[in-house]
Amino acid sequence: MAQPVQGQPLFIRMHPDDNVAIIANDGGLPAGTSFSCGLTLREHVPQGHKVALRDIATDAPVLRYNVMIGQAIEAIAAGSWINERTLRMPAPPELTNLPIATRKIEPLPPLDGYTFEGYRNADGTVGSRNILAITTTVQCVSGVVEFAVRRIKDELLPRYPNVDDVIGLEHTYGCGVAIDAPDAYIPIRTLRNISLNPNFGGTAMVVSLGCEKLQPERLIPPGTFGRLSEGSGPEFGLVTLQDDRHVGFDAMIRSIMEMAEGHLEKLNRRRRETCPASDLMVGVQCGGSDAFSGVTANPAVGFATDLLVRAGATVMFSEVTEVRDGIDQLTARAATPEVAEAMIREMRWYDDYLSKGMVDRSANTTPGNKKGGLSNIVEKAMGSIVKSGTAPISGVVSPGEKTRQKGLLYAATPASDFVCGTLQVAAGINVHVFTTGRGTPYGLAEVPVIKVATRSDLARRWHDLMDVDAGRIATGEATIEDVGWELFRLMLDTASGRRKTWAEQWKLHNSLALFNPAPIT
């Protein structure tokens, strides 16, 4: 990738065999613009959008990343703008006859000596934050919990300086649902495992209404409710609003606050200690993607992913529809045949899930994705996969599961930013990395979210929302390795509490969004 001079027209081609490239210049380039290679634009092409590098015949493949992202609906002349209206999307790859653990990847050298200051839990996990979480068994109680959380923050939290926050784990589940239907286990185990996230120190609270289908004993493992102690297992306090002792709203709030005080006292006794980087559990995700996602931010995240794996940490990449078109790449990288088969099983389950709704993977791509130059889900997928780096894929996490495995994991989640983030929190992440090209103020209350901008223009305009500017890769100011190392060090600082992300500073927190494929009654 050549370093441009000011005003020099620039395109970026990802592979020598590609017959398209994307325009790199801010604002795009007008018709008549000529490049040093002799190519001349026949029409205005917006930034991030594709230009034909040579004539492409009708039905001929259009190649980006050396992958066919579509076929030309009609003949395309060199210098023409290529977008979703000029392409026919290819059929999805079959889930049979795939390469199974065929890519023999030489292990990367260990990366030793990197540490962070974290909160070690009795179960061996490590938190990056020290948070009192109040979960709910049903949406009916959310308003009460929200009111109680405000009171706890105002009246109690200032007395416990070692506790970072108090949050309500609110959701829209728990009643009016087919609680015993197939796949109903997914939202239930998701809620259970969110309550066990390392950042909550094994001492969350539960607020129940009393009459809901999702009873507390079904949500939380038996034997974990009761008096706080210094035991080794998770411990949960329970407040049931329909208890006879709750005469009036104030009585409910007092019960929640009284229980919260005991939990705050326990959490306040915790202290950060030096932990190896292998105790990091990082979720990586992209949202509001554009054509630069696969050029700048996601490759930098992929480089940082390799660093984390070398350090013995856990990294999860996700989003079924955003890796579905590269399934052959993933099964080839599986550490074992069993891992490859698990990925295929998750893809097949999701194919069936989409077909029940009479949609396919093409429903994924948003208007913003297309405005940012991504013509379809195939092109989007090729840029998304690179977040996973180059390491072997050592495990698969089903929706709502909690993992204790190390290395690079594939967490099978929907691509929705909010649902994916919720499921990664349930899987046990303590840091979240989120790349964006169009820009989104996404954040999570449960874990710190590091935001990576794909373009310097976005990083400048949203200077107090983006934590890392990966657009410097496209302009030649930095390399993928430079930004990857920057991101790796930022993760250590963020996990240590030495740095707050912009989402944390502004307290930009999206609500939990459960994945519930089961019927609602």
C-alpha cells in the first residue's frame, strides 16, 4: 500500500488478483480522476466504494480479497463504480466436503512478561472491573431495579471506593414465554452465565417478581442463594417483590438496598493484583462496518488477537452470518476435526434458524454498510473474519455458554451488535473490542469496550468516542503491526483500570439483548 501525498488519488487493492479496489480518499473521487497506473474514473466513486480495475464481462466474477464477492449483472467497464446494484450475490458455500483441520499452522512464539492488574476470583477467573450486578428473572421488575440502582449509586456506592459501579442486568425475558420449548435454554443459560461474569466477583443479586415462569431456582444454580461468606463458589442474594413483607414500593427498595450493602461490603474488600496476560478474556466484534473494516481496524485487531493467543489469553470472535461465507477458511484452521465439526454444526443450526424466518444471510447487510462500500454479506464477511488473526481455532462456544478454554475461540452468536455483545459477556469476557467504520456509540455496562475506528475521518469527528484510530493504516502513517501493538497495550491498561474507555467515561451502555429463538406465548 503506497503512502499518498496530499491530494493524490489513491485506491486500495487487497490482493494482486483482485479486479476491483476501493477508493481511499476522503469524500471519494470525481469522474475523470486518473491514477498513476493509467486508470481513469468514468464516474464519481464515494470513499470506500469499489472501482473496476479492468473491464468485467456480464456474469464474470468480481474479486476482492481474491474471493468472488459477486458476479457482474451486466458488463462493467474499467473505471466504473461497482456497488450492490451491479452485483449478483453468489450462493452460500455448502457445509459439506469442507477442509477439516487441514492447515498446519506453525505455533507462534510465546509472548511472555506481559501483565495487568486485575481482580482474581475464587473460581480462577479474573475481572477487569469490580461491579455489583443486580440481575432480574423477569422484565416486570426492571423499573424497580432501575430506581433502586439510582438510590444505591447516590447513597451507598460513595462509601465503598473499591467498587467501580452498580448495574442492573435488565432484559425482556422471563414470562409470557414457552419456558420448556426447544431452544428456550439459550436465553436462560445466557442470563445465568452473565450473572457469573468475572467482573461481578461471584456475588451478584437477583430480583424476582414471584409469579414469573423463569423462577429464581431455574435461573441460578441451586444452593447459591443465602448469606454472604468467603466461600469458593458464587453467591447470590434474592429479593422477591411479591413477598408479604413488602408493603408498598418503599419496602421493596429498602430490601434491595439492604441486601446491596452486604454485597458492596464484600466487593469493597477486593484488591487488584498482578495477573499474567493469559488471564485476559477478550471478545472482538465489529458493527457499523464499512469497506475499510477489512483493510485497517479488523486486521489490526487480528494482529492483536495473535499477540493475545501468544500470551496464553482467550479471544472470542463471533457473528455467524459474518463468517458463514468463509467457513472453509475457518474449518481449515480448526485445531482438531472436532472443532471443525462443531463450527459446521453451529452454521447448520443457524441456516435452519434463518430459513424458518424465510430469510437468508443477505438480510444481514445494513443500509450503513452499503453506504460505506460493502455491497453484500460476502464482501462484509471477508473483512470480518480477519479479526480472528492467524492462530488455530481451538474451540467453539455455543450461544449462552460460559467458557474456561484458552486460545482462539469461535463464539457462535448472531451478528446483531447488542445480541453478540450480550452472548460474549455470558461467555465470560472481561474486555470487549469493537471496530466500526460508520460510527456507533455502542457500549456495555458489564465490561469495558474499546472502540476502534476504521477511518481517520471518523476518528477525528468522533474524537471523544473512538479509542483507537486504525485509519492511519490506510494513509501509511502506521502499519497493521503498529496499531495491533497499540491495541494490545491499551487492552492491558484498560483491564488494569489505568485507562477508561470513552464509552465508560460517558457511561454509554446498551441494554442486554437476549437471543431467544424459542416461541413467545
